[in-house]
Amino acid sequence: MEKKKIEECRQKAAALVAQMTLEEAASQLRFDAPAIPRLGIPAYNWWNEALHGVARAGAATVFPQAIAMAAMFDTEGVEKIADIISTEARAKYNAQSAQGDRGIFKGLTMWSPNINIFRDPRWGRGHETYGEDPYLTGALGKAFIRGLQGDGEYLKATACAKHFAVHSGPEGLRHEFDARVSQKDLWETYLPAFEEAVTEAHVEAVMGAYNRTNGEPCCGSKTLLVDILRGKWHFQGHVVSDCFALADFHEHHMVTKTATESAALAMTNGCDLNCGVTYMYLLKACKEGLIGEDLIRQAAIRLFTTRYKLGLFDEDCSYNKIPFEENDSAGHRQAAREAAAKSMVLLENNGILPLDFSKLSHVGVIGPVADSRKVLEANYNGTSSHFVTLLDGIRELCEENQVRLYYSPGGLLNEPANPFEAMFENRIGDVKAIACRSDVVFLCVGLDPTMEGEEGNETTDGTGDKQRLGLSSPQKEMCDAVFSTGTPVILLVTGGSSIDISPYNKMAAAVLYTWYSGEEGGHAAADLISGKQSPSGRLPITIYKETNTLPDFTDYAMKGRTYRYMNEKPLYSFGYGLSYTNFVITDPKAHVEQDMVVCRARVFNIGPRPSDTVLQVYIRYEGEAFEKPLCSLKHFQRIHIEAGAEKMWDFCLPLNRFESVLEDGTSRLLPGQYTILLTDRGPLEIQAKIQVSLS
């Protein structure tokens, strides 16, 4: 939006709030803001979700989960997805509000994206994020925000950067946990994506986290909300608490004694909107002198500025004309299919893929996630009008080529609850019979959202965090049985985090990580399996081995974590992924030009197929002045190259991307040698290097 229009909205909001009684103004600071009929203000519910599609509000296009979108390494693709989501949000809002339905999950204030850093593979909510890297998270977060908010006269919908800040588990402790973090890790890892969301993408809302950070509850933190967010970054939007997080102040964090004190602490430090009920005590806090009336009105003005910026009080707002038919459309379904195909990561391939079904007579599909909708939906999801599972996609390929398909769920996904469940669900004989009769077996293993997720959701142990990195015992038993037959096996792995699939990954003919792939996941997998498309996804996370040494889950120091600070060799590195063709990067050159390092290299597709690839640029400082990352992603680009062709790859790296974060949290360009690392398969498989000297 233009600055002039934003200021006009702020002035209108101030004029409207000035007409309210204090009681009326305070009532508007709850997520379920009631109507004020005398001022012509309808009810508005601020709580809506759009992590990978309009969520919890009936039928809508279900895109791949956020971690899968990250695997696309595609800012344009993520922005397109977010634009579709905002179109569907408007389509539903227009139709529902016309019917007088203004309830929860019906508004245009979308509490997405989640731009926390996936620092530990055990965290259950990691699949809601864009992975472990601050630069990738920042770039994709900005793209999602741009797509959701649009570039029109009004905001198409509003985005919300969450959870601010230093938040990534453990889930079971989040309501009482104090994340202690150094200034270096805070400014190098945990804050960059939020800073970019605010200062570059102009995100309209920021949501506080449940935990404390260095002693202060995040939803009432002077350091985070006053000094950094509104002070250092000049944030102009509104702050919302995570749901019922303010009650944690006095019930779990014990930084206040009463709900009244908690409401006052949050309001004093700039939390404008309460998802919960604690702000019902605001008037009491005001009466007791804990806060002034001016803070309540200031928060109300910020919230009504957002409503004006959405055009909710302008009948001529162009977004009001988006019809209900734009929701769940054929074009949006196709976009979900394309996104899923771009996100899937080929981890192993002995040449069996792409698979020529015309040469097969019998195919086996085995595994508890083969016909699962849950592994398409993930969490914070909408409801598709037509889900396509992995089994559905492979079945269509078989039918097209008149191939007989055998199917078995193969047994339990997770550990049995009791011996009877284990006995009832054991299908090892069935599994071996199918494998023996098949030319190839698609073995579908991994996780579903009951095994990793948010505290309080329908996860197996209730906390949502993972108890192991490997496959469950029932899945291992199933895998052992299938591999014992000697039939070629293609592993299809579902999930949203690091899964140790050894030793099966080297026994398999191919391994494809399909993530939580959205409504068209089965078709997308089939497109890759059959060779209609070449795999091009890359890992936005490190896949650890069970034997890798991980720091304590509650330790927020980055030492020993992620590709930037991990000295042990993982199972697969961040940025890794294979294709059906091969790319070579050669002739790297660079020179310093004012405040830029200008780079150039040649990229050849030396293989037999046209394909996308993801070019990645990492920087390593060669000095020894401080504890430094092994290397850090600083640029990426998805490109398409025809078979046998080449392209010149030109890119510029601003000098601030070479800066190091020192122990006190400040950034500085340290003089000396830097190595620019070029690859399309992550930092463990570097294809070209450039040395530059900076001062």
C-alpha cells in the first residue's frame, strides 16, 4: 500500500476510536471483537489460519505443507501460492459475510507464516516452518507475505509473522519455558527472518510466542516488542498474542500474580490483540492504575487501521468483487499439483526412476501412509474436495498401462498400544506375498501429523515432539520383510522433518521424500515417478542419523546444530537433492563493485532431460576471529535448463551478506578472505569456489 493510503487509514481509525467509550474500545482488543451497532461496526473475528491454504474453514485448496514449500527453494512459487490463498480467503469472506457469518476462521487476518527456525529435528512443529536456515526462511517468508497481502490499493489479506521470538520447542514445556539465548545466536539465527518480514515485506501483524526469552514472556517482552520490534525496526502494524499465552504469565511463567497484572504487562509492552480472554481484565487494570486509557485506545487504533487497510469499511474495495467460485478452483488444484512436484526431494536413485510402466506387469504398493489423507493434509489445513493419495496416483499409472496393482497397508504406522493391536494389525505375510509377486514395490513409510505436531493436538504423546528420528518398530519390521524378498524397492517417505531411514536408503533402488504434499500429492508423486517431470526439490533441513550427537533439546545455542554449526556428517545435508539429469557449474568469477560482489558462472545440463535445478551460494569466512558458521546460505535461484544446454548464471551479493554477527549481537564486515561456494546439491557437494578479499 502507498504511504498516503496507510496514513489515511490510520486517521480514519483514530477518528472512529475517538467516538468509542473506553469499554467499547477495550472490547475490540479481543480476537472475537463484538459489533458496535451505534457506530456501524460489525463483529469481526481476528483468528484465521493460512499456513498452506485457507484452514479450518471448510473446502479450500490444500497446498503442500510449509516445509515442503520451502523445499521448492522458489520465492516466485511461494508468492504465487500465497496469492491464491488470499484469493480464496477473500472469496470465502465475501460470501460468508454476505450471509451474516462473521465467526471464527471467517476473517481476512491470516495468522501465517510461521518463520521460526527449525533448529532441532525433534521439534514437532518444525514442519510448519521454512526449515533450519535463516536466509531461506527470510526469503520465503517475505514472498509469502507479499503474496498474501498483495500490492493493490488495499491489503488483500493480512499476514502475521509468528512466533516472535526464539521459539522452537520443546512443545511440552512451552507455556513455562525460558529460552536462554546469546546475543550472537539471537541476531544471527532467530531474529533475521522477522526483521526482514517487518522492514522489507511490511508484514501487518506479528504474533508473540508462548515461551519466555531471556527471562521475559514474549507476548509481554519490553526487549522484543518495544525495543526491537517498534523501536529498532519501526514496526507500524499490530501485535497479537498466541492463543491464551497471556494467561501463562501468571499461571506458568509466574512473572505476574493475577490476570489483571498479566493484561497490564502485555498492554504496556505493546501487545494489541489478545487471542484468549485475559484482556477482559483490561478495564480492571485501568481502574487500578496499572495502565492508562491511552494504551487501550492506541491498541484499538492500530487494530482498526488494519481493518481500514483491508478495505472492510469501503464498499468499493475491488477485492469485494472476488466471487465464491474462485475458491477451490481447477486452476488452483493444478497449482497445488505443480507445487507438490517441485517440492519432492529425490534422495537416492540407482537408475530405476523414472519408471517405465509399459515394461511392468505387476506393481506392489505397501505401507501405512500409502492411502493416508493425513499425510496430504498436515496441520493447520483446509479440507480438499478431492484428495489424491500416493496409492491413488500410482493406481492411475498402473491403469493407464494395464499393470496389475497389489496393495497392503502393511501394518501399524506407530508403536502398538497393546499386544492385541500389534497382533490384529500384523500383515507381514501379506506384505511378503505382494513383494514376491511384484516387479517393483513402492514402500510408503515415514510420519503423519499424529506423530509430530503442536502441543495439545492429536499427536501420539500429546506434546507433539518426536521421541525418535528413525522409523517406528512396526515400519522397520515391514521394511525388513519387503527387502528380504529381493524385489526392487522404491521408498516413498512422508513427513515434515528429519527421518533416519538408514539402512534402507542404500538398499532401496530409489528414495523420494514426498513430505506432507497437499491435496494433489499422489498425482505429483506419479508425475515424478513416471518421468513426466524431473525431481527438483532440495532439503530445507538436515536429515540426521540416529547416531548423530544432538545438543540437549532445551539448549538454544546453535553450536552443533544444523548444517551451519554441525561437525558430524549427517545422513543427508541441507540443500541436497537429485535430478533425472546432471548439472555442472564451471568458470566461476567474481569482482567487487562498490557495495556488491558481482559473480558469474556457467551452468551446464549434461544429462538427457530438461529440468529445473536449485543453484545455491554459500559463504565461508576464512578468518579465525570468532566462533563462525562452517558456511551460510546467502543466495539461491531456481532455474530451468534444457537437456544439453547451458546458461550463464549472474548474481550479486551485497556486502552486508558477508557480515559476521559478533558475540555482542552486532554485525560487522570482517576484513580478510572469503570463499564463495557454488553448488546445486548443498554445502557438502560443492561444485565451484570463488575467493574474494574484502576489507
